[in-house]
Amino acid sequence: MSEPERQRHVRELMKARRDVKAAKASGDDDALREARDAVNKAKIKLGERGPTWWGDDIDHNRKLVQNSPYADWWEAR
């Protein structure tokens, strides 16, 4: 992605976040859903959401390291 394109997506994300704040303040549930959807779309465009880059989509964050595929690496440190 080019730098100008990235900056455009960042601006979209920041606007969407401001819209979330405004919708929360106003209590408008429909506007809040729309704003959160816009945040999600901007994050996807920026590569912050979607398929993982490391190839597996398994979340090992809620496991003890010794109970994860990283146990051998951890022990070797």
C-alpha cells in the first residue's frame, strides 16, 4: 500500500473513531453501529484485521506457554 493510500485510510479510521464518540454521547444506537462498522472497515483496509500474517488463526494467548506450541521455544530461552 502506498503512503498516500495508508494516510487516507488512517484519516478514515480517525473520523470513524470520532463518530463513535459522538454517537455514544448522543445515545444514538444506529449511528453507533454505523460508526463501529466504519472503524472495522478502516482497520481491515489498514491490515489490522482480517487473516493473520503468520498463517494459522489459532489464538494461543489464553494458554499457558507450556501448554502451547511454543513450549519448546520457551524452555530453550
